[in-house]
Amino acid sequence: MNFITNSRQFHKSLAPWVFLPLFISALTGTFYRICKDLLGYSRDEVHWLMSLHEGEWLGDNGELIYVILNSLGLIWMLITGFQMFSKKISFPKKVTKGESKG
């Protein structure tokens, strides 16, 4: 139970910091695709969106770190979020023949 409490606290403290880069990546990736494919902008005209999306503005090493941390942050938030969700929702246990409920 202590692990669950600790992961919940860690999730709570880390979530705002992980949310922002993931949100920026999702938003800029979506807008890039919409502008390029639906609105007819050239790749050069909307490349600034892809630069934000990939973290190019942080330089070569920063870009790599940005992508890795984004991936790890997403994985961590999904795992701890699912863990909290599964604890909140209790699934009924199956009763086999010969067993009584209770």
C-alpha cells in the first residue's frame, strides 16, 4: 500500500511538469499536420511548429533529452494513472460453482 501512496504523490507532483511538454508536442504536431495538409502551407512555412514539436530549439543534445523525457514522462503518467484508476474502480470477483458469495 505504501508503494501506491508514494506513486500517487509522485504522479501528483510530476504531472504538471510532464503535461506541458506533452501538450505542446500534441498541439504543435496536430497544427503542423492541419496547416500542411489541409490548409496548403509548405513545409518551410510551418517548420517552426515542427521545431517546437521536436524540441529543436534546445539544440542537438537538448532535443534528444526533450524527446526521451517526453517519452518517459508519458509512460510514467500512463502507468501511475492506470494504477490509480484501477484502485478506484473495483472489479467484481467471479464466483465459481460451490463457492458462496460473501
